[in-house]
Amino acid sequence: MKNNASLLILLLNVIGRHRQDVVTAFVLPITSSSRSTTSTTSLSVNKEASSTTSSYSPSASFDTFQATEIDASNTPPNLQTILTSLKELKSGSDLRGTYAAHANSGGTIANISHLIKQVKGEGNGAALTPFASHCFGVAFARWLLQHEGDNDASNHKHGTNALTICIGRDPRIHGERLADAFARGAESVDGVTKPVRVLYTGVTTTPSMYEFCRAGKCDAAIIITASHLPEDKNGIKFFSGSGGLDKEDIDELIVLAQEEATEWYNTGIMPPSSGNAGVLCSELVNFLPYYKETLKQAIGREVDPNPNPAKPLSNLNIVVNPGNGSGSFFSDLLRELGANVAGSLHLTPDGTFPDTIGVPNPEKKAMVEETMRACEDCNADIGVMFDTDADRSGFVLPRSIDANGVCSSYEPLNKNRLIALLSVIFSSSAPGATVVTDSTTSEGLNTFLEKKLGLKHFRYLRGYANVINKAKELQGSEMAIETSGHCALRENGWIDDGTFTAVKIIALLANSKGKGSLLDLISELEEMPFDEEFRVKATDGSLETTTAVFESVSKSLKEKCNVEDQWTLDEDNLEGVRVRLSSGGFFMIRQSLHDPV
């Protein structure tokens, strides 16, 4: 324990001495002899462009932080393992875990408990099993029936008096088995006057599921996805007619899922599932073409002037790189609107992610670099990248365009740059509007938004649900966006949608064609030479230990700001500790939201 605390002190000391063009973040591994399992709680630090040299010597002792695990209830151990695992799947307003398969039928609840222990014992965190998916299917159906009237679900077209839940998934192979288990669980709920019907739409995007709800195609929806996490991970995101569920809603679902698990434990058997043979539900549907059409209409509205309404993108050459994920349909959409997409790559959804970049993530260096190469090969006007479930996007743009339209020197448009360019759009369409971002945005972005564009910038907690909910609260807000690329707009119902973000950027490009690079529009954004984030895992399975270490380090950092001339504590910061540097940069330390894989 003491050695790990020393590691943290050493790393913070390195931050103080680090060269001025580096941003660092890390998560501390903490070990304890009291437990042999591992967890993914984490502690992270961000640093941007420090020009100061300082030593660090926190005075607090770390010897008192010890992880404990005490169960004072009379719950049988196997059941307690299952109930705890269901709770540990919570990841903000989603569920996430390592997929773990078990027998389709004939197994016992004890088998589930042993499987959960095995996954956790191997250091893979919470196990997401078909049994867990079944329990959450029951929980979601019951929750919806209990909250009937709270949500804006109406005019559903599937059944005159039924609660309809639509299930979609990303391309991960095990998504279908989890979908089947969830569907069976949901349809097992006796709604009495309102039966539960499940529709399965197959591979689709996360934002499309909310669109299906608000369009009246279903009352509620889920998508089975783990986004950019490794292919052995999976998860569940929930939607009602009012939008995505909040953290408090997930807490309610967990209680209902635990009740269902307890009932199965008392019977001693597992609910049946179809394995990988398909999804047993009321109806198989294909709603994705409807969503595709809404995006096409949005582009048509955005492009102005539009001399060719049927082909508004006929003057653009676009590379689309969905990385074999759910966003593959976007290439067809652009082609139908007249764009040349011949240089696009990885367009076939494939849950094994066989190509060079692995699981797609627009922040991943390999994905950015291969998209730049593809753009160079075909002289593309822009490259568009999506993560696995297409709720995030990133872009590649040429820095230079000569008089003959030849593009060169491609650069990524992501993080602070993406926020800045989208804000340029709103500086014209909604002057003085508020832009809500996560806590890790740069000092230069704040200056650009407020001083150059005349917008209001509200920096809030990391986590797309946090940012979106804050934007909903603030009068005059138009955009909620994280540096990761999660972006939600008022005009799109505050759903984080990578494809809609692409609609805005591509329409801006179409409107600006022949006027230089889009990067020229953010030329006054002061950028740091380099930024970086490091994560270090906690290994004792204790959130309490991580929190205690974090609080001690935070206290020492604040004390350091009182004596270090070149450090200024950011009093407006709402997450962790953020320190402004005399160089114009910053560094910050914060607790991570998710598994730092």
C-alpha cells in the first residue's frame, strides 16, 4: 500500500517537472492483501502544457487506507455474488461488463455464481451474462409499466394496447445472445392490461434507438453495445420516449433485476435462451432505413444554398471509416446524396473487427492515421470516423487546398478542435448561446468560444450524461459535447449522435466549398503543442480506497497552489482539481468514470 502511494507521489512529482508540451493523466494501482480480486476503479490526472518545474511532497499518510468487504446479511454466498455482480455492471447511466457465456438451458444458478467469480478473479471486472441480460429485461419492462405516464411514449404502432420495446445491437457477435435473453425476460412480464412486446431490429446505432422511440415506432428501446471498449466487453443502454435513462433510473433497474435474480435463485435453475440461434421475440423489424432517411433530410435542410436538392453533396469527395461498426450505413447515405465515397473503408459490420485498427474509436491514433492516408489517396474533402455504435464521431480535414482543388496536409479534427468548429456554426445560428463541455477542455478553447465567438462556455463534469443534463438545465444552451466526441444538440433532442454531428460538419463543408479549409475557421483557437492522458488501475477492488487516496492528493494539490507562484487553482472547476499554469496551460486530477481499458 505504502509503495503504491509512493508511486502516486512520484508520478505527481514528474508532472511538476514535465516538459511544457505534455498533458498527463494516470490512474493509480492500489493493492491490498485483504482481497485477491481486481476492479477497475481508477484515479486519473490530466496535464496540459506546463512550463513550471516543481517538486511535490504531500503530507498525508496513506497507511490508513485499507479495503474491506463485510456482508452483514444472511444472503447465501452464491446469491450474494450474483446480486453484487448486477450492481457492479452499472457504468454511469449504462450497464457494462465482460461478456461471459453459460449454458443455454439446464444449468443451475450456482453455475452463474462460479462464472462471475471466475471472470472477476481473472481481473476482468463484472461479468455480463445472458442471465444478467434476462434479469434486466424483466426489470426494464417492469420499470416502464411502473413509470407509465412519466415518459413521452405514445402513438406506438405495434399493438393497439401493448408496451413495445425495441432491441438493437452493435456488431459484436455475443450481442445477439444478450438480445435474446433480454427479449425473453421482458416478454415474460405480465403487464395485465398492457402486455409487453419486444421488437428486434438487429445491428444499428445507439442514437437511432432514441429516434425510434420519439417517432412512435416503439415505446422504449435498448441497444446492446460496449462502444469503443474491447470486443470481449458488452453493455446495455436504455431509452424511453423522454430520452436516455439517468443514473438514478439505472439504480431502480438494478433493484428490480436483483429481485428477478433472487426469484430464479429460489427455483435453482436458469431461464432458457436461444444461444446464438437467433432472437425469440414478437417481431423482427428493420428500422434503420427510417433513421437513415431522417439524416438525409437533415443534410438537405442544412445545405444552403442547395442548387440540387436531390444531390446536395454532389461536389464533395468523402472518406467514411466506420471501422466495421454500426455506422457503416453512413457511406450509402452520402452516396445517395451525390457524394463520392469510393475511397471509404471498413464498411462491413463485423463484430470480430478484423481490420487493422481493431475496435473503432475516432480518438485512436491508428484509426486517425489510416483515415488520413485514405484521404490522401483519393484527394478527399473530408474523412469521417465513427466509434462502434456511432454515437461519437471524429474527422480528418486538409490544412491546405490549392487553386486546382488539390488537398494536402491532412490533420485530425477532434477534441477541442471539433468543439470549436461546431461552435462556429452556432455563433451564427444562435449568437450568444451556451456551449456545455466536459471538464477537460483547454484554456484556449474557453478563450476562443467566449472572446472570439461571443458564446458562453460552461465547463462541467466528465460523462456525456452529466454534460447533456446540465445543458438541458441551462437556458440558451445549444450544444453539450465532450472532448471524446460525444455531442448532443438541442435541435436533435439532446441525444448524443455521431452521425448527426457528421451531418453538421459535412453541411458546413458543402456550404463552404471553394472558400478554403474548414480549419481556417478555427485558426484563432490557441492550441497546446501536445496533450496526453494516462490511466493507472486500482487493483484492490475498493472504490473507497481510490476515493481516499484521491481526496488526500487533491487536498495536497490545493495547498501547493498557495505556495507555487506559477500555479493557480481553478475555483470554477467542478470535477477533481484543475490547476492553471502561467504558461497558459493546465493540469488536472480526477477520478475516472469507466474501466480505463
